[in-house]
Amino acid sequence: MLKPILVDHTGRDGSTLLMRLLATSPNVAIPGAYPFEKKYFAYLWRWSRMLERRDKSEWWTYIDLTSLTYEGMKSLIGPPPWSSDLIHGTERSMSMHMFEEAWREFSRRATEQVRAEHGDPEADVRWYAEKHQDTRLIDLSELPPVRVLVLIRDPRDMFVSFHAFDAKRRSEGRAEFEAARPAPGESEDERIDRFIEREGTRMRWIAGLPSGEEFPVIRYEDLVMDLPAQARRLEEWLSVSLAPDVAIADSALRQQHVSAATPEESVGRWRTELDPVLAERFARELGEELEALGYQTAAPDPSPG
């Protein structure tokens, strides 16, 4: 079976480029093409675990199983609305058994697809990579064996990129970028508060990860400025072959996804594009976290002139 890799990210932090890089390997299965948002591992894991959940909801009751004809009336399904030792046995989790069977079949299909895409019927497909958020909140011991790859970007550049990408999408007649907008019922100030709190918590988690390659951390800045070096690092970590030149060859994808003119201009763009007062707040509230991860905290002078 394929071994899952969770690519922990926040957004606008190089996850698309990293997925493109991993997709160049005949040893790695990727969930579809850009924007790489098909989450097969997360879906199958949650699907299997539903057998053992004990949630109660008025939206899902025993009445919904009165007849199979009700399926067309409600697209969602919930946990079994009863307790049964046939499902909740203690010797071996039925949920884990169902996941393993589903993952085995998924691995077979994904392997066939990768081999076809690379034109190599004998390709040794061993890994499956998927974007994931908030990995720090999960007890990894409860999951099947997974590897975690962590992306980090200066949150000030990330914040600027959110808005630049949103403006780009809207100027092209595409849907707005939700991450750049307040949540329903949330003000812009509350959104900024939430962003700073979330990134601060995540940065502290990253700074506290054990040294070594158990949880490799890849900086966005290194990824976009020297992709071959990061490719070599990943090749050693996974024992795979990667093609960084292929990963950056799709000019149409770059035009669609990138909001800065060049990689160099995407690094440190907050110095000229972020409101000086907000930049000072980032430095004040995230100063320790920025320094712990090697980012400079100096902010532009907010005073006029």
C-alpha cells in the first residue's frame, strides 16, 4: 500500500509548487492536477471512522435508514444510530479494517495511474502526498503510519499574497480567494486577529519540532529561490527521484497561480506592500516567533515622510 505524506501548510506558502515537484517523481502519487485539493486520505480515513463515532444529530437518525429509497432525499450519511458489538468490537477496530481495505484498493488504482502518466509500467510507486492543515492538532499515533512535511513562509508575505492573489482572481473574472476575506459574520479586524493568532500558534509548533528529518521543515523562501536544493533534500528523505526543472516548466500554471512577477519579488514583499502600521503589529505580536524561525522583525517606519 502507498505510504501517506501529509504536507502541512496554511496557504500561499509554496504548497502548489511542492506538490508539482513531488508529482514529477514516478515514485509518488498525487491527488489530481492543480490545485491539488483532492483529499483521498482524509476522506477515506474519516469515512471509515464514521463506523465508530457515537455522534447524535437531528439531521441523521434511525429514520433515515427506514428505506433505501431515502438515499435520494439526503446526500449525507452519519454514524450508525445504534450501538452494536458487531461494529464496535474491541479485538480489532472495524474502522481500521475498512480503511485498510479501501486504502489498499486506492493504492492499486493510484499506482496504475502514476505508471500510465510516467509511461513506466514497472514504476515503484511507494508514496502518496496530500495537502493538510492543522497537523499540530492531531494525535498522529491514532492515524495509520504517515510522514509529515511542513511548509513555512513569513506570515507577513503570506498575508500580502492572500490579498494580491484575491485581486488577481477577481481582475480575471474568477471567484474571490476566500482566505483573503473575513469569515461570515466576521469583521476585517477580527480576521486579522485570527490570522495572527493562528500563524503564531503554528510557528511556535514548528519552532518546537524535533531537529532532524522526522518532520522536515521547508521554507517557502528556499523553495522558490533554490528549488533544486530542496528537491535534493526531498530525494534523500523519501529515496525518490525528482525533476525540479519539470516542476517549474508549466508557464500557464505559474500565470494562473503566482501573484508576484518573479520568485525574488515574492520574498520580503511585505516591506513595500504591507501597511506599515500592520507591519509594526506583526513585528510586535509575532517578533519572538519570527526570530525563532530565522525571519527579520524590522518593520518599515509607520511615521509619515
